Amino acid sequence: MSSLPTRFDHLQINVANPEFYQALFAALGARAVSESSQASGYKIGDVTIWVIWAERKYQEHLFHRKAIGLNHLSFELPSRRAVDKFTRDFVIPRQAVLLYESPRLFPEYGVSHYAAYFEDPSRVKLEVFAKK
């Protein structure tokens, strides 16, 4: 079978806390492409991330990154300073749980991989990182 030319287009995430994601994508400089009472779409580069409000009956089931499915969402920032600023200005004021004693270097992902890992209010793992 021959391969087809392709590109990654979009991701959809169901959430119990849309306000957190509205603030997250604003802080990351994402462009809102759609907003309604039940969903929002944000463009980062060529990828669109759709944030869908989970129905109340599904909101009691917290996410766990070690279960089958999504592990985390990762966003590259331009510098370590930007990672530290994002952590200080976005993560800490929202009392999001910082993971792995971050932000710090993670040499196992590359000699200069500097990252902050944190959880949204439903425990979805998020990462901001810089390569330099």
C-alpha cells in the first residue's frame, strides 16, 4: 500500500472546565476560530484544537494520563524565560498542579529540553517547553 500525503489537522478535547482552556489558549497566543456556548476552536500554527464542553453526566470521571488514550498536550515556547514566565503568570495563579518538580531541564528528552508540566482542573496533563 502506498502512503498518502497528509498533515495533522485538528484535535478535539472534551473538558469540564472551558474557562481554563479559554485562558490557556489566550495566554499561548492562539487564535480563536470559533466560539459557541458548547465549544471553542483555537488555531496554533496549522493545527486547530477544538475544546468541547463535556456533558455534566461525564464530568464526574476525572482524566488519568496513564489510561489508554491521550497522555498530554505540549506547546513549544521560544525560550526558558518564556516557560518560567508562563508558569509564573498562568499556572501558579490558577493553582494548577505542577508535576515533576518543574519547570526544569529534562535531558532525557534532549540536552536542552526545559519544560513545565502541569494539570488542568480535571487532571489532563499539559506541557510548555523550550528547546533553548
